[in-house]
Amino acid sequence: MRVAVAGGTGLVGSRVVERLRARGDEVVVLARSTGVDIVAGTGLSEALAGVEVVVDTTSIVARSSQEYVDFFGAVARHLQTAAAAAGVHRIVTLSIVGIDGLGGGAFAHYDGKNAQERETEAGTVPTAILRATQFHDFAGQLIDWVAKGPLMPCPKQPVQTVDVGAVADELVALADEAAGGGLTSDRVRRDIAGPERRLLADLVRAVAKARGRRLVVVPVWLPGEGARKVRHGVLQAPPDAKIVGGTFEEWLAREYAEPLRRATTS
Ligand SMILES: NC(=O)c1ccc[n+]([C@@H]2O[C@H](COP(=O)([O-])OP(=O)(O)OC[C@H]3O[C@@H](n4cnc5c(N)ncnc54)[C@H](OP(=O)(O)O)[C@@H]3O)[C@@H](O)[C@H]2O)c1
């Protein structure tokens, strides 16, 4: 099949592209670095010619809720419009478990993702939203964003992180179902999660240790109603979520064993 992967150069998108290409599918990567800016609309309609399914794994790093809403809203709207014109069968969008239960204004990125869900489902092309819990990579991303010195404040919250490879597998499976006509509703939503509930601070400590970084991780209570809901598990897998992929420790061993082994033998 011919599939367009929006954000196909990113953490998740590149794995989706790898999997599709490995089995011989025709893949179009939609990213600014490949000449397609979905927000500006540059190159989008040409890129979608003959495409059956669009998988949306785009993201940015922004400072405010408004920037995230503008970005994700524009991506969803522009993909819908261009996909409708190109005769695309379905748009598969990666989102995040539980974000619609948070209310607006609590977390900037999640405000954007809620806008993306709303805008894609407001379009005429059928949709499938795959909501995943935080990735195993999340703790390391948090260190990169937050830890500027030896002390790192970390939200006191449970997480049920998932392997990004398993997320890519599920996106590919959903694209297959969409192309094969196996999805009976025009508005499909599914939740996936990793196998274990852990405390975010423990994962951050484990990644810091694996990186050989001395970091004192200080769990903090973030203020506000949204943060309270997160502490009470709104971002955890709901009962009907599909549990996929390996554990955080398995991922950590895989992710850091090779670089560490290379560093100690060179
Ligand atoms: N991190 C988590 O724990 C987690 C959990 C569940 C779901 N998610 C969701 O997963 C999605 C993907 O995250 P990720 O970490 O894989 O993202 P990422 O690595 O930051 O990749 C983002 C992709 O979007 C592309 N992009 C950005 N602006 C664009 C534009 N204007 N036009 C076209 N392409 C554009 C980037 O390519 P260029 O820069 O070349 O344009 C890149 O390919 C996000 O929407 C996130 O909300 C994340």
C-alpha cells in the first residue's frame, strides 16, 4: 500500500517508516526536512497523490499552550483537507491516553493534542486515533528538558510507559486495518499502554544512573486540578486498553547496554 507518514523522521514516525518499508510498502515521509511543511501547507497535496492511509506522528517543542494548539490544530486541519482532496481512505493519528480527562490549561502539550483530536475528527476523512501512554523514553526527555544542575524536580506521578517500537507496530496494524476496510466506524479510538505502573521519579533515577549522571531527583507536587488528576492516574491505561511491548527495565537494558559496552571497551 502507499502510506504517508507525517512526522516520519521523528522518534515514533521513523520506526513506522522502517516497518512499512521493510515489508515493501511505498512510503511518503511528510516532514519539513523532506520538503513538506504541513502547517504552511507546502508540498502537501503533491505528496498525498495516490496515498491510501496517512499516519500522523508529528510533534514540536513549544513554550505555550497556544503554540501547541496552533501547531496540532493546523496539522490536523491541513491533513484533513489535503487527504480529502487526494481521496485518502483514513487518517491514523497518534495521541495520548487520558488527555481529554484533564480539562484545558493544565499541560500545554496536552492542550495541543486535544485540539488535534478535535480537528481531525471534525474533518470528512474517516479517522482512527491511537492513544498511547508516555513512552519509556519520557524519563530521559524530562532530564534533557528539566535537569540543569545536580538537583532535578520531578512531578510526583504514576506512569505506565510503553515501548515506542510497540507503538509503531500498533500504528502499522491500524493502517493495515484502515487500508483493508477492516474498520467499521468512521471514528475509531483505541488506547494502548505498557505493562507496568511505576513512579516517574524512579524511572528518571534509573535513566540518570544508566547515563552515568549524578542527579538528585526530588519528587514535587505540581499545583492545580490537572496535576491532581495526573497524580490520581488519569494518564494510566483504562481497563479496555491493549497492553503492548516490553517493560521499562528491558528497554533500559537495550537502550543503554550497547553505548555503555562500547564506551568501556574503547
Ligand atoms: N513522548 C511521549 O511520551 C508520547 C506519548 C504518547 C504520544 N506521544 C505523541 O507522539 C507524537 C510523536 O512524538 P515524537 O517524539 O516521535 O516526535 P518527534 O521525534 O519530535 O518528531 C516530530 C516529527 O514531526 C515533524 N514535524 C514537525 N513540524 C512539522 C511541520 N510543520 N510539517 C511537517 N512535519 C513536521 C518533524 O520533522 P521536521 O522537523 O523535519 O519537520 C518530525 O518528523 C507526538 O504527537 C506526541 O504527542 C508522545
